[in-house]
Amino acid sequence: MELEKKRKHLDYWLLGIIGFLLALGLVILASCSAPLSQEKFGNTFGFLQHQIIFGLLPGLILGFFFYKIKISLLKKLAIFFLLGAMALVIMVFIPGIGLKIEGAARWLVLGPITFQPSEILKLAFIVYLAAWLTSKVPSQSKEKKTIDQTFFVFLIIFGIVALALALQPDMSTLVVIFVVVAIMYFSANTHVVQSFITLILAGTAFFIMAKIAPYRANRLLVFFNPETDPMGIGYQIKQSLIAVGSGGIFGTGLGMGVQKFGFLPQPFSDSVFAVFSEETGFCGGLVLVLLFLIFLLRGFRIAKEAKDRFSQLLAVGITSWIVFQAFVNIGAMIGLLPLTGIPLPFISYGGSALVMILAGSGILLNISKHS
């Protein structure tokens, strides 16, 4: 009886990290968004209020729902979760419902609510793939087949999802899903050759898409040489590095940064880490990186100790998704990776992203209490 009670305890370390990141995110958003919020809403907390009402509160509700749901039920409903998410992604192409901004059809407008269905697709595909791999790939096999029918079915499923995202186009989401899917597929006892084939196919596809849309290739050029066009395509990375460097060791102080005053594009979404580093310095940036590293360690520990294979793969997928997004965003802001437009989990402005991050966190905590 005592052992059973002990198993019901969730991972309080992970819960504490999530709570700290959420609180930190609200503080950072209040500082980063103040100038533009004053200009747009007439007060300095307009964007913060929107994030709380349309991101934090529904995210906490959905996260608690997924924390309480039976993992076995989630596995049974995985296919319906994915089909629902795919239907929403396709709806962005319907005039009057889908919203196109700067040539990209990524948003749905339902009354007063505007959201990105691709954020829902991230979690839905992780849940479905964990269920699919559990049923199709043996957990123990002495002879792993190099190529089999399961691998081709996997490529078809991923290809359909990739096509829907490429048509929007939403390459940042596609990159995130591909990396997470590759990690999950490799973790599911599949042959290593299949992973290499997947990488080659994906690399070829991204090369073709870069040729079709030159702005994607330009991002790589800027990454290798930021001085290529410092007032054009290289402007954001140049200003990001200025912001990070201006912070020094301890920063200029919360609210005292200058890059958010029209110098740095998207200061409270894609570029939020640069503004945060300017105001809190190297120490603040290091704390944020350490928090995501601890999140990674706790998430993989939960996966290792999970009671069943579906829970293991699901925990690996959710942990990889959140941490990969974090380090791609941070890496882009300090010039270690190309700019991708991937938001910083728990921190960046965006209700859709925050809601789904909290939903995924709820599932991760749910798995931990049964480990």
C-alpha cells in the first residue's frame, strides 16, 4: 500500500521548473512588450493581459486535464487527436476562416480567438507516433530489419504531415516535428539505417524547399556571414548580438534594456531571449539555459522510469520537443544557429504555443506520477 502511494507522487522538480519558467516568462513579457503595448493599447500591460487570458489560463486548464486523464485512454484517442489537428491545419486554407499574414496561411480565426493549429499538431503527432510505434515496432527484437513495411508506412504518415505544413508554409514547425519524430523513431528500437535514410530524405527535401524559396537559403547565408546584409536579412541577428553583448555579466536591469524600443524585431516573441539577456546579463541567460537542461534531465528520467513503452516514447517526444525549441531559439539569438522563427517555450508571447506547451507538460507530469 505504501509503495502504491509513493508511485502516485509526481515529479516535483519538474513541476517547480515549469512554475518558475512560467513566472519568469510573465516578468520578461511585461518588460519586453511594454513599449509596443503602450503604443498599441494605451497601457504597458496589454500584451501581458492577452497572454494570461488566452495563453496561461487555458493552458493551465488543459494541462490539468491531461495531468488527470488516463494515459491508456490517451493512447486509444491518439488517432482522433491527430485527425482533428490535421483538419484544423487544413482549415487555414479556407477563405474567411484562415488568416494569411505576409504570405503565410498559418492562423485560424474563430470569433474573437486567433490561433495556430500547427501548435496543436506538434503535440498531436507526438502522441500519435508514440502510440503507433508502440503497436508497430517490437520492443525487443534480435534481428532488426533494415527496411520493412513499417518504415514505409512511417514515411507516408510523416510525408502527409510535412506536406500540410510545407503548403502553409510553416518550415519552423516542420523542423521541430522532424527532429522530435527522428528522436522518437530512433528511440523505438528501429534499425539505425532507417534513421539515416530518414535524415537523407529530409535533407533532400529541405534543400529543394530552399531552392524554391530563396529567403530560406538567405537565412543560411546570413548565419555563416552576418555582415552579408546588416540592414536587411542580417539585421535581426546583428541586433540580437548587440543586445546580448550589451547585457554584460549582470545586465542593465529588468525594464532598462534599449533594444526593445524599435531596434530589435519581435522583441517579445522570437527575440525575447536577446532582450532578456540584455536586461539580466550573462547570469540571467545562464540560469534560463540551466532550467531547460534540468527540464531535459527530468524529462528523460521520467521516460526511463515510465511504466509502459507508450509512456516512455511519449515522454521522450514531449521532452525533446520543448527542449529542442528552447535551444534552437537561444542558439539563433547568440549566432550559433540560423534564425528559424521558433518561439522560446514558456517565455515567448503567443497563446497557442503556451497552451500546447502546458498541455504537453501536463502529460509529462501525468507519466511521472505513475513511474
